[in-house]
Amino acid sequence: MTGAPIIVLDRVSKNFGDVRAVEELSLTINEGEFITFLGPSGCGKSTALKMIAGLMPLTAGTITISAPTSDAEHDLGFVFQEPTLMPWASVFDNVYLPLRLADIGLGEATPRVREALREVGLTRFAEAYPRELSGGMKMRVSIARALVTRPRILLMDEPFAALDEMTRSKLNDDLVKLSDDHGLTVVFVTHSVFESVYLSTRVIVMAARPGRLVADTPLAAPWPRKEEYRTSLEFSTEARRISETLKGTLDVDDIDH
């Protein structure tokens, strides 16, 4: 179940020089929702996410994040498209990093780091180094590093885009479980219609030039999703509906010939 509004974007715009990357984006995200930004390249999905995270200033408008109502330690966790791990540090030390930066000592942090690694299935790899991990395992480390701070909001910028289909599907399943277990509010960026339909409670379809919201589509299927949903008639129907909406956002110049 979803709760009260936790993130409110009110007529948010972003310019890069003379280019309007996001135009008057207004959106309310409720606590416990899993929101996906879906759209073609250049539609402002990642820009919107980074503005929510406070990583990029707004040109106009406001973004309001509600005061905590739970025992979350931090408002936001962010997972980038690349794992951005420190190659010289072990898996344990990579996950420990945000706690170390918050002056949390190793003794207090160790059980939290180990719990985060257990949740992403990397307990046995705590002393491994990034060069010894697969792409999917590196992304699991990145997710663990975001979760170890106990955020109430998780922002994810196309984290699985570079992974093979089987690994991506497994990580989608794991992410749904983690989101449900932790009661997270998730805002997720993707190019994949199928990924958006499987993961989301709502799909926000955006169009480019300028980046803008063209559809805010709630998905009726029960959440959290189960593996069998991928082969259901409801899934294929919703994917077709979202796909048709997405096609309507494409300019002729966006289509490869």
C-alpha cells in the first residue's frame, strides 16, 4: 500500500544553455510507490532523477521531499548506471564507504555492511575485489552500498541497462523483493517497456525536445510482482499499452532508417 506524498515536483524545468532538457514537470510520488521514468534518449529522465537527488540544480520550479515519518537514517540512496566502485577496495570496503564518510566506526558498521551484502546475495564475496566480479555482481555491490545507509527513497538511473537479459530479470526480481522488504519508495529510470511494466506501480512516460511528461500510467497488477506475471496476459496487455504510448512520443528524427 502507498502512503502520503513523499516527493512533489512542481513545474520543474532544467536548461542546459539554450536547450530545455526538462519542461515544467509536475509529479507527486507517494510513499511506497515504485515509479519508473520511461522514454527515448534525451527526454530528461536522468536529469529529473538527478534533480530529485539534489545532484543538479533546477532552472525553475520546486522539488519538495517530505520530512521523515519512519526510522530511515537517510532520505536518499542513489544507484548510478555504472557501479562506480573503487577498484582498489574490497566489496566490503566499497559498501562500507558511505558509513565511513558519515563517521560511523567499523565496529558499528560491520553488521550493517554484512546484512546489506546478505540481502543482495554477496556474503561470500565480501573480501573480493571488483575485478573479480561479473557485471551483475558489481551492480549488486552498488545496490548494497545504497541500502546500507537505510534510505527511505531509492533512486536508480538505468542500473541494469548493460546486463544480459537473464541477469537483468534476476536483478529485477531481487529489486522488487528488496523494495517490498524495506518499504522503499523507488524512482527508476529505464528504456525498457518490459522492465517498466514488471517493476512499477506507475509508469511515467516522457517525450524529448523538450523533455516533458506525456503520460502517468498506474498499473493495476498486484505489487510486489511475481515471476509468473511476466508470462501473463495482463503483462503483455500492459506492455502493449505502454509501448503504444511511447511510440507516440517519437519524432521522425528519433527513428533509425
